Amino acid sequence: MNITVATAAAATLTGAVLGLAAPAVAAPSAGDAQSTISRLEADGNRVIVNNLSSTPLSQATVVAVNPGAAIRSTVQGDDSASQQVITGKVYYVDVR
């Protein structure tokens, strides 16, 4: 019985770690601020920029990208039933 509990706990922790790692892979995390923001917006995301210096955005580099809440929209299905779907995410982009 202890082995079953340990196995279940390990599987839960592994799932939690992998689940938390996925957003970081999806979001660009370094480089040119302007192109990073454009890529995120092109994918249907909302971007909130936090400029940590007085550097113009055109010359800034990305320091961090932090995912926020999902953006949900109501869509009409073929059978006239409406449903909530995730259409993007909010990303907080720190630039310098």
C-alpha cells in the first residue's frame, strides 16, 4: 500500500511540474522586445508591457515573460449552443 501511495504522489508531482513548465516553453523569453510582443499578439494573446528603464521599446530587450490568465470567448456551435473557449492568454512582458 505504501508503494501505491508513493507512486501516486510521484505521478502527481511529475504532472504538476510538467504542467507548470508548459507555459514557459510557449512564451518567448528573451531578445528583441518589439518582435517578442508582435509574436505574442499575432498568436491572439494580450500583452502588458512593463518597461523597467527609460529605453524606448524599439531598442529594449526582453527580461522576462510571465503568463497570466486565459482569455475566454463565447462561440456559437453548429447546434446553436454557445460555449466558452480559450482564445489566447495574457502575457506580462518585462523589458529593459
